[in-house]
Amino acid sequence: MTSHTRVLPPGKLPHEQLASLLRCHVPHDPHILVGPRLGEDATVIDLGRDFGDRLLVAKTDPITFATDEIGWYAVNVNANDVACMGATPRWFLVTLLLPEGRTDSALVEHIFDQIDRACAALRISLAGGHTEITYGLDRPIVVGHMLGEVPRDRLVTTSGAQVGDALLLTKGVAVEATAIIAREKSEELAGRFPPEFLARCRGFLHDPGISVVRDAQVATAAGRVHAMHDPTEGGLATGLWELAWAANVGLEVAAAALPVLPETARLCQAFDLDPLGVIASGALLMAVLPSDVQAIQGALEAEDIPAFEIGRVMEKAAGVTLLTAEGRQPLPRFARDEIARLF
């Protein structure tokens, strides 16, 4: 190992390193309209006249942490990223890697049943994939591949955010983290919180839920949405930084406007985690035309999807800032997801 080499922690690669790598691997195929870029949720491919006015949207995302609903997770997180491009998720492929010595037929059937139910709920077809039992694993790993389609004039990208846009966030901060903490630390939490509280937190996976497919569909039908992004690993703070990076803009976020759910706040406090830095699927981050904020919020709330105005898009020179009672300060950055400290 050379002197300048350092071991990287679990989680996403540092933004600067990933951006540097991607600059060296620019696709030369003109059919690729949105290629590998920091902050973009999926790739977009123009298949030409045979595909009509539609564009193909493709995404791959793994589920690597231990969870009793890993198949359901895999479908939903991949569908989210396709939906963030304004597209409709259609076809799902899955690579399922199972641990040697720990896999029986019941486990395999359980995961496939989850995939089937999640696909049915979103009207997605399971189109193919690969399954194997392999060595060196202590838990199942599911790698999903989602394909979708979007009319050419309805494509939305993270890089589309415009100076002056309002920032909207649906549901609340760290829906997914709330469910994970309650599920994975249930024994440790049992003596600290009432059973009904922990049951409600575990249920966050489904209610309010980590899917943002419907959020994206309703919002884009109701008004002019210039950008959408799915804050996941690294939390809302990382999602905001990624949006700013992709669109080459600054952001101003009001701390008092951030909808940190009460359950999330209590669980994060119990483990000294920052809610802005824990995995955050379930919230859709959008940059929208200011005059359309009311229409988009109204349409979402009519579907029982709360939506909050949390800030605005600024010139890049303004930086990415958080407005607090103590004044303006840089939005926190997290080298790795806060939840990783629990595991």
C-alpha cells in the first residue's frame, strides 16, 4: 500500500473522488442522454425512432444491509430513482446472492415473495435476473436493476434545478432510518420506549413508507418540477449537496422548516445521531417553479402526502447553507451515513 492510499469507510465514495472517477469515464455513445453523473438518480437512453417519443430510464442499486424485507426494499429503492427522472418504472431484474451454509428454500421463497408483492403494488414486471448461493457472505445481498420509460418532454433531472426555484420535501426527514433503527435495535430499545411507539417506528417502512413513486407522479402532474432527487444514504444533507453539485447551484435551507418526524428525532437522540445525516428514503426532494408551489403542495396533500417548502435554489456563489436561529452556516456534510455508526 503506497503512502497516499487510505482505507475508505463503508458507504458512498467521497463526492470529490467519485466526481473525479466519472470525469474519466464519459460515455461516447450519443444515445446516452444522461450518463454517470454525481447526483443523478438514473441513466437515460434514447433508443431512437423505434421507441417513439419515449426515453428509456435505467437504474441499478443494491441492498447490502441485513433486513427482513430485503426483496421489498430492492424493488422500491430502484423504482424511486427511476421515478425521480419523471419516468414510470416498468421492468425489474434482480441479482440475488445468498450466503453459503445459511440459505434454505424458505429464505429464497420469502425474498421472492417480497419482490413479487412489491412489483405488483407498483405495477412492475419481474423481467429476469440471476440467483446463486455464494461463499464469503454472512447475509443475503440483493442487487436490483430497474427499467422505466418517460415521454421525451417529461424528463426531469437532478441537474435541472434553476436559480430561484423553491425546494420542496415530501413526508419528512429520515423515514427509512426510523424504520431501520427500530427494527435492527429492537432489543436495545425495548426498555427505553413503549412497545406501541416502537411498533409505529418499525411500520414507517410502509406508513408513511419509503416509496416516492406516487409523490413524483403527483408532483409532476400538478406543476413545473425542474429537478427531483431521492435522498438515501447520507441523509437529506447529502441529498441536498448532491442536488447542488449536479445543478451547479447554491442552496439556502431553513432549519426551522425541516420536517423531522417526532419518532425520528427521539430515536436519533437515543443513539446521538444527526437526523440530517441518516438514510432518508421516503422523502422526495424537489426544485419547483415558485409560482407552482401551492398547486403542487395541494395535489400532494390531496393524496395524503405532506409536502414542505424548506428553502430555495441560489446562485452557486452563495454556497449550500442552513439558516438557523444562530445565523447562517454551511449545511453539514457527512463522510458516511450516520446510521453506520450503529452497525
